[in-house]
Amino acid sequence: MSTILIVILLLMLVGVLPTWPHSAKWGYGPSGGVGLILLVLVILALTGRL
């Protein structure tokens, strides 16, 4: 289950990168937020709490 969450978050991170035409005006805010969530989930998975 945690692997599926990490894969989905990775896809979300790629989707909100400001290089895509639909997100060019968003800036780095969404990708930073998703990246932070991904980092927290990876740390929880590595420590065994997820």
C-alpha cells in the first residue's frame, strides 16, 4: 500500500512541475508541497511507521 502511495505522489510531483503548459503560471508552490508530502511519506516508510 505504501508503494502505491509513493508512486501516485511521484506522478503528482511530475504533473505539477512548472515546465508543463497547464502549470506554467503556478510557480514552484505546488511541486514544493507535493515534494514535502513525498519526503514525509518516504521517511515514514523507511522508519516502518507507514
